[in-house]
Amino acid sequence: MKILIPSPNLVGFLTAVYHAYYSHRDAEKISANPEAVTLFDDAVSTGEDVGLARKVREGIIIKAGEEAYDEVAAAYLSGDKNKEEIIFRYLRLLFKRGRDVLTMYSDPVVIEFRDLLNKVTNEAHRFKGFLRFMETQEGVFYSYFGGDNDIIELLVPHFRARFNDQKFVLHDIKRGKIALWDGRKIYFMPAPETVNVTLSENEILFGALWKEYHKNVAIAERKNNKLQRQFLPKKYRWFMNEF
């Protein structure tokens, strides 16, 4: 079996899709997962080419519209190790059926893709509500998190609109990424190995007050841990100072 090995980014994946339709038409799979390649497979690395990736992007938009491309780009943010295979199967169907693919809800390929996409968008939605920001001595608001998916790009527009001209930093500690909003422009960059954050005096005070409030506002007789875990799973609590 011929398998195309893309560079580990969206441009690399779209480059591999291009090669699957032109220079390597016999390729059956696109995968960056080492476990998907056996000794008997013909593995070909396709690198990344912005020009070729742009052609695939334009092809998706022509076939199914801007929304379809946005969904593909969002699905690629998934942390699923088989995401390239899943999205490639979906794109093959999209290039055959065009806009119809957007409403083929019972098709197994579409179901698999939608499940991948929904896990990304649902996690982003949750973090928009769960993230906690802390004011630093420099007056910059800092928040750290680490989700199952690479969603920092999906979070930035929400918090940019919310904070407006207030400087903030989003830090994905799981992937070593930082998004910095300086009040005018957003910057994405790798995080340094060590990030030292010194909180302002007000932040330390209000953090302690919030923790005390959270403890005292609870009604012991109405405590329901199962329901609490349903609305706020434990995996989202480690960066919240009230827990």
C-alpha cells in the first residue's frame, strides 16, 4: 500500500492531498501516524508547499464552499492520531459529491469526519467559558490550559473581542504554544521552556477572595458531585483556582 506522509501542519496535509490526486494517484492513505505504516507499505514523504496547498484549498471552496474549507481546517486541529486519514476520506467524498457532502449525515465517512470536527469545536466552546485569566504585575492578563485538541487559534477571536484593547496571553502548555494579543495585533509563537508569571497584588487578593467565595457559597445539603462532573469535567479543573 502506498501511504503519503505529510509534514505535521495543515499546509503539509493539503500538500499531500494534492499529490494524492496528481503525482501519487495510487496512494490509498495519508497519515502522519507512525503506527499506520508497516514494513510492507510504500511510504512517501510529501513535505509542504504553500502553492499546492492553496490549490487544494481553492478546490474545496469551489466544490463545497468556504464553510466546507473552514470545517476541514478546524477538524485538522484535532488531537486524534488518525485525523489525516479521516479528513482525507472525507475530502475524497467532497470532491465527488460537492456541496451534497455537507448534508450527507448518514454516510459513514461524513459521520466519522463530523465526530472529529465536533470534538474540536465542542472543546473550544467549553474552554471559552472555563478559562481563567490572571493579572500579572505588568498588567497583562495570562491564562494557561492544555486540551485534547490544538484549539488555541479558535479561542483567540473570542477573547480578542472580549478583552478588546486589553493585552492578554493564552498559553497552551500541552503543546508549548503562546498567543499574544497586544491590543492591536495577535502573535502566535512557541512558548519558552520556562514561563515565569508574577501576579499583581490585586490578582493575589481577588484570587483568594474568589476561592473563599466558592467554598462558602456552596450548599452542603445540595452537593451533587456527579452533576458537577457532568457540567464541569475534572479534566478542565486543574487550571481553575477554585478547585
